[in-house]
Amino acid sequence: MAFYQFKREQFIKASVEEVWDFISSPKNLKKITPKKMGFEIRNQDLPDKVYEGMIISYKVRPLWSIPVTWVTEITHVKDKSYFVDEQRVGPYSLWHHQHSIEGTENGVLMKDIVSYCPPFGLLGRIANKWIISNKLHEIFDYRTKVLNNIFPS
């Protein structure tokens, strides 16, 4: 099984409280996901903030409009600092995504670390090289643009 990490950093000119309020709300996930992925949260009555043990169910269409069920659990939360979501049901053998923020003199440094293992051995490694890695860059490029619009410099 192949293991990969994707890392992204973004500086946001806002307060820790403003950035945390936005990123820790599951209701904002759709805003920062490319529309062409057909992202839909399946949970009813989502709370305003993530919490440890929270289960979130999605439908997403990452490739060729084929719907995929994805279920994640929020496994760790430190208020105004970080949270972790881990896949429980979905397309990966392993998915662990750490979202963290830290205040700086002029704003907030947001960091994402996605650790993942594609399924299907050699086919998964090939898919990572040609599809998955590119898709992650595309998703996080989109998030960067959206967050820059929400929190303009």
C-alpha cells in the first residue's frame, strides 16, 4: 500500500477567531469545494462547529460525475488551533486530514496536511500519479481562491 502526503499553507489576513469560525463550520465545506465535484452534505441539522466524534456524510462526484459516498469522523479538535477529519467510508484505504491555524503578526497561517493511501495497490499508485495528486492540487487551489475572496488582503 502506497502512502502519500499533500501539504498546503495559506496566509489569511484575518483574526484567528474569524478564520476558525469559518473553517470549523461544516456548513462552509460546500463553499470551499469546486462546484464540479457535486459536493453534498447528507447530514440533517448540522451543528455550527465541528466536535470530536462528529460524523459527517457526503456525496461527492470527483471523477466523471460518478457519485461516491464519503463518511468522515472528526477525531481531534483544539479550539482555535486545529481539527482532524478521518475517512470512515470512502474511496481511500486511509485518509487523515489535519487543518490547523496559527496567529501571526499580520493574520493567520493556515496549514493542511492530508495523509492518504489510495486503494488497489499498483493501480492506486498509478491513479495517484495521474489523477489523485492533480485533483488535490485543483481542490486546494480552489479553496485558496475562495478564502482569498472571503478574507481579502
